Amino acid sequence: MKVDKKYKGLVTKKFNEFYLVELDKDESSEFNKKFLCKLKKSINFRNQFVFVGDEVIVYQIDLQSKRATIESLVQRNNLLERPSVANISNIYVICSVEEPQLNLSQVNKFLISAEQLGVEVSLVLTKCDLITEQKRLFLIDKFQKWGYQATTLNFNNPENLRKLLIELKGKKCSIFMGPSGVGKTTLLNMIIPGLDNITAPVSSKIKRGKNTTRNIELFSLSSKSYIVDTPGFNMQSFKIEIRELSNLYPEIYKQVVNEGIHCKFRNCLHVNDQGCQLNKNFERYTFYKEMIESSKSHYCLIQGD
Ligand SMILES: Nc1nc2c(ncn2[C@@H]2O[C@H](COP(=O)(O)OP(=O)(O)O)[C@@H](O)[C@H]2O)c(=O)[nH]1
Ligand SMILES: [Mg+2]
Ligand SMILES: [Zn+2]
């Protein structure tokens, strides 16, 4: 039985030339929501590919076989490159406080890499069962000064996890990012019961976990809320325009936006510039300055792991 109508849907999984599309719940409440789709043959998506997270218009809907065809792509808000996921609303940078040990330079790189997408960025610290309460409070205070309200998780205390889950259910599409071995898969398994992805014990020799997660898939947390399950990609090296860098540090852009500081020159890099008004008394300023000073021409290169 074919339905002679078009519907909007969300690509929740992609494999070879197939796309799993979940139809918009408001529009299509009368039938089962997931359809296996292919792209319309004649369509030229202006050389754009369709990715997990993309909104699409489907037609030729067959209720029996649960098949349909993707007719067109709805304009996307953003596209993350690695992993390729469209329309992310929130990035959660996940780092462990121990095993592997917290590395501030690495946390900094993950945060600015996340900030590049221009969405809301949050920080989660895992394995807080391995540190003292005093150390945990110290870290919360440190990252508060970096501009982030860190969520701290503890294996033995589900309270903060419960709060995080409520928060995630209010976000459109969240993704976890962070080094391997920090507990991203463990967290997803706790958030999505029945998911049961394989977690990898941290190798005792190198104190780093192995990547064991495989496909990219969106999981529904509530009617309009999703979370991305990804293979824990390592961070790639990336380039940032030096003029962009100050927009990726809350300590800097808040001074500009909230406090309205005015440096003498509009394109001030806030390093040795004449008439610079930036208050440089914050912990990450050294990271910022190093990036600017080590940059060749107009770009700074951030080395991956
Ligand atoms: N002590 C402790 N270990 C954890 C916690 N969360 C995860 N782990 C362990 O860390 C290891 C790596 O976890 P995994 O989820 O595979 O990390 P991923 O690489 O980020 O996906 C596993 O052995 C987990 O059991 C935690 O809160 N406390
Ligand atoms: Mg994993
Ligand atoms: Zn300045």
C-alpha cells in the first residue's frame, strides 16, 4: 500500500546507499515511523551528500515494506566533519579526571574544536569516583573560570547522571566528543538502556581505552530529542583562522560581548597589540597566546592526538 503524500523526516542511520528515516511525528502519527529509503535517482543534490542528522522530504511511502524514497534535502544548520553528522545542537566534551588522566591542553583543544561549530558546548568530567571531593570541587571551579559549568559524573552516584539525562532530553541533537577511554560508550549505554555497545577496558599499559563503537546512529531520547552514537574518533588536526580564535574562548568573547571592551584596533589579536583592552588574567590565555604566536600566516594549526 503506497501513500500518495510527502512527509518530512530525519535521517537517523545511514548504510551504503540506504538511509533510515524517521518521519516527523506530528505529521505522520497514523503510521509506523521508520522507513528504509534510497535517494531519488534523478535528483541532483547539488553534489551534497545526505548525512545522519539531515532532515529530508520523502515520498513513495510504502507502508507494507516500510520503504520510501528521499526526494530532497531540507537546508541544514551545520555539518560536523568527523564524524559526519548534520544539525547538531549541542556538543558535550567528555573527559575523564583519571584513567586517562586529565590533560588540560587536550581539554582545551577539544573545547575549541567543538566551539568551531557555533553550537552550545558543555563539559562533562567522568570517573570522579577516582578523585577526592576536594579535587572535584577544584576542577569545577577551574572550568567555571574557563567559561564552562562542568557536569561531574561518578560511577557510584547516579544523581548527576540523572540530571544530565534530563538536560539532554531538552536538547534537539547532542553529541559526545572526547578522547578514547574516558567513558563515552559507558555513558551512552547508561543513557540508552538496551543499547549495550561494547566498552573497552583501559589498557593497563598505555592507560587509554580502545575504540570499539562502530556505526553512527541517532537515538531518540524523547519525542524531539536525539543523541548521536559515534565511533570515538580521534581528534584530527585542524586549522583555525587566527581572527576566529578569540570567538572560541568564552573568557575572551564574553569580555567583548558582555563587558563591551573596545581594543584600539578592530582586528586586535589581543597579544602584543597596541591599545589592547583585554584582561589577560585567565588560565587559558597562555594556550591562546601560544596558538596565535605559533601560527603561520593567517591560520593556526591545532595538532590532533
Ligand atoms: N572508575 C570509573 N571507570 C569508568 C567510568 N566510566 C567508564 N569507566 C571505564 O572506562 C573504560 C573505558 O570506557 P568506554 O566507555 O569504553 O570509553 P570510550 O572510549 O570513551 O567510549 C571502561 O573500562 C569503563 O568501565 C567511571 O565513571 N568510573
Ligand atoms: Mg567508545
Ligand atoms: Zn585586544
